[in-house]
Amino acid sequence: MKLFAVALLFLTSVILIVSLFYIITNTRHKERMALMEKNLDPKSYLIDQFIPQTLRAGMLLVGIGLGFLIALLLDEYILTSIDNPSIYAGSVLLFGGLGLLLFYRINNKKHNN
């Protein structure tokens, strides 16, 4: 029974990944075709749209990583007598939010110039 559950989980994961890849590829193709029909350059449009999303995701992930690191350091070295798992949640949310705020400031400066 466990083997069947593992196989079903693996099969479902593969189907999910393949279907998401197909949907993303198909949507991107339709978007490019629509831009070409309007005589617009799809490369410049998609690159301008892609860079802020990547920067935002990267800064969020760096903030989350810093949050985990700070929480680990607090838990191991500073707050050794307190066993409180909310330190991790609080620091991850705090540093993730700071990463997004930093992205907002960088993106605003770029659009103002």
C-alpha cells in the first residue's frame, strides 16, 4: 500500500510539473504572437516585464534566508533559555518584508530616473 501511495504521489507530481510547463509555454507563445500582430517587438517588452519580477523574487528569497539565519543565531547563541518557535516565523516575515520594501525603493528610483 505504501508503494502505491509513493507511486501515485510521484505520478501526480510529474503530471503537475509537465502541465504547468505546458501552460506557461503556451501562454508565452500566445503573448508573443499578439505582440507581433500589433507590430511590437516582443523581446524588449518581455525583458522589461521579466527583470522586476525576478528582482522582487530574488530579494524576497534573500530576505527569507536572512530571516532564517538571524533566527538561528538568536535561538542558538542569544536566547538559549527560551524555546520559542515564533522567533523563526517573526524574523522570516520581518526580513522578507524588508526585502520587498528594498525592492520597492529600488524599483521607484529606476522609474523616476
